[in-house]
Amino acid sequence: MILLLDVYPGEGSFDYYLDNGEDFAYREGQYHQYRFTVREDGTVSGEIVHGGYEKPYRRILVKRPGGEAMEELIL
């Protein structure tokens, strides 16, 4: 699975949750929680805050407005 992040100018952070989307297994900790941060200089970083889902993203790509090239984010 690939996650594509559209990143716009500015700074901030957000959490992204991934689970199977089919049941309530997330209540038992079967989910991944990713935290992404964009700094004022445009640098994007990410971390896995909780890793309990068996199928995490294989790749995370960052796309910026007006740009066709994408950067791969390594966690």
C-alpha cells in the first residue's frame, strides 16, 4: 500500500490512523498511527506513534502543489 500526502506551504502536524476498516479490532490496538509534521522551511517528517496493524504502508510519497515530482518519505 502507498500513502500519498498532498503538502501545502505552511507549518503544522497531523495524525493519520490506518486499520482494516472492517471491524472494531482497532479497540484492541490493531491500528497504525502516523504523525506527520511540516516545518516552516517545507521539510516534512513522519513517525509511527503506534504500530499495531499488520499491513502498514510500504511507501509514503509527498506531493507539493504545482509539482509533478514526488518525494519519498522514510520513517
